Amino acid sequence: KKMVIEFSLLMDEKKFEDKFKGHKDFEKINKIRKNFIEYKISIIYLPKNTDLERVLETFERMNRTGVPLSTFDILTAKLYKHKVNLRNLLEEIKKSEDEKKQKYEFLEIGPIDTIGEFVVKVISLIKGSDLKKKTLIQLKPKDIKDYWKRACDALEEAYRRVKKKYGVFNFKKWMPYSTMLVPLAAMLDYIKKSKKLNKPESYEKIDRWYWTSVFSNRYDQAVNSVAVEDYKKIKAWISGGEEPEFIKNFNLETVNLEEKDQRSAIYRGVINLIAIQDPLDFERGQRYDLHPDKIQIDHIFPKSVFRDERVLNVTNITIITSNQQKSNKAPSEFFKGKNKDRLKDVLKSHIIPEDAIDDLLKDNLKGFLEKRRREIIKVIEEKTKGS
């Protein structure tokens, strides 16, 4: 049977004994009480005027074996005394007039702390600040009140853009860099706040920044510093300044299309490029429904048939809705007898050139990979170099 011991009794031995002396497990209960009140707690006294960064460093040193606090946790605790509850704000943005539908789709990106951190980072960028931890935890209650909804709206626009325009049909699985959503949101906000800049040319520049960053692995490291730098440079470019060097000098030959790791930005970027072609079903020639649960990765030259590590290259990959018809058939068997004109259109929607058809029908893996690589590079060039 469960027992409740009032906290007030723990420190009062006489009252504790009066209540529990006759209990059959009194000795065991009393031992638990003593262990609790005699437990040693480390206390470090800091001067009242100690700056917040030093306080946090001290806490983190003490808490190394405990659960680490995120930037969002710390900012939430700091703002609570000012009657700004960040977790309540996050709960509020989940609400919608239609209870079955979330108000903001970007809430799907990950855990609540990740969402919260993305929002405060967008706020910091919009304000013209950096993304260092010490900067984020210095955000004021007024900053949250003034920019919270604006940052959420910007993240929503960024999230919808990557899904609809950049081919990220499944954010958690196929977004090249989830962290790119923060600078993208801030850039889109910058354009929307200016009638003069809210035009196709501005969005085209953002598109070029996006695809160049993906295929140059730009967000592999120093993410926060790169995001701040990119936000400033793209803002200046959109406003009539110089094209950023990393975009102008992007070298297509450096794109590693022998990539085999599905977690890499380049691999995911190629999958995204295929998705925005509106790929056609190999059998019926109909558009795919790019629902996250329906899409599968397919090796055009099946790895179970071709014992060659190159079949794992992203140049041998496409997306399909069902592998039932194709299964483990070699290309020569699967594509045999298909109408060439219709097949040409289907393959084009998977970024496979017409001159690769003979390689498919002859099971020429090497020739196919070379031709498809050239075709994918052409599409990357269109996206990164612009019209």
C-alpha cells in the first residue's frame, strides 16, 4: 500500500515518531527520512553582481553529470520572473480553430526545445544580433513580445518553402540541414517587410543561396557563425550589393555525386531535386503522391543483382511509391519493351537523360552513372547559377 509522508514531518523527529512509531516498517521509513535530511548538497555562493554568463558557466560545471540544459531551457527560466513563459507560448502556437489541424506546420520539425530554440534564433537574427548562446540568453521580455509571432510566421513560410519549392517532402528524413531553416526564415522575413524588395529577383537570390549551401556542404560546421554571415550577405545582395563570393565561385566539379550516405546534404539534395521534377511512376506514367509515408528509395541498378559498390552512389538512386513491380529486376529486364517516347518522359522526370536508355537496356552501370551524373550536374547548375 502506498504511503504519503508530509514534507513538514521530515524535519520534526518527534511528530514523525508520533505518527509512524507503531508502523510495522517504522525502522525502514525512518532510515529513508534520515537519508533525505542528511543528504549533502553542494552550494556555491556567487556575488550578487555576478554576470549571467558566469552564473551559467558555474552551473554547467556543477551539472556535468546531470541533464544538460538547452539554451531554450535557460532562457525560459530567465524570462519566467518577467511573466514571459516560453513554454506556454509554444503551446499556444499549437492551437488552431480547427483542433484537428496545427496552426503552424513547422511544429513538425522536432522536439519542443528544438522548435523553441529555432524561434529565439530567428528573433535574434531579425534584431540584428548573432546566434551565440550568451546572446540568445540575453534576449529581453520585450524582444519576445515584439518578435515572437513574427519569427513563428517566418519559420512557417521557410518550412513551407522547403517542402513545396525545395523538394523536402519529409523534413526529418530528407532536409539537407535542418539548421538552414533559421537563416532562411530571417531572409524571407527581411524581404516581406519591404515592398521594394518583395519581388521575384529577391527570392531567386535566396534560392541560389539555398542550393549552393546544400551542394557545397556549407552547413557542415560552425553552423551559427555561417548562418549569421549568410543572413548579412544575402540581405546586402538582395538590397543591391555584391553577390557573395561563395555563391559566385561555387565550383560544380566539387560536388561529390559518388556520395553513398543518406544522411549527407548532397545525397538528400539530389533526392530533393528529383522530388521537384514531379517524378512519374515507371509503370503507369502518373505523378507520384509525395506523401512521406508512401515514398521509397530505389536503386535503379538493384544492389542485390549488381555486386558493385557504385550501385550505392546517389547517381543510381531515385524515389518511387512502390517497389513491387520493379523489385530486384535488372534494368534490361524491367525497361524492356516499354514505349521509348513515353519512357523518355518518365526518365526525364527522374533526372535521367534520354541517351542513358541504351545503358539501361544493356545493364551498363558505368555508362549510366556517367550520363546521369552529367544530367544531375546540369540541374544543380540551373539551381545555383540562376537564369
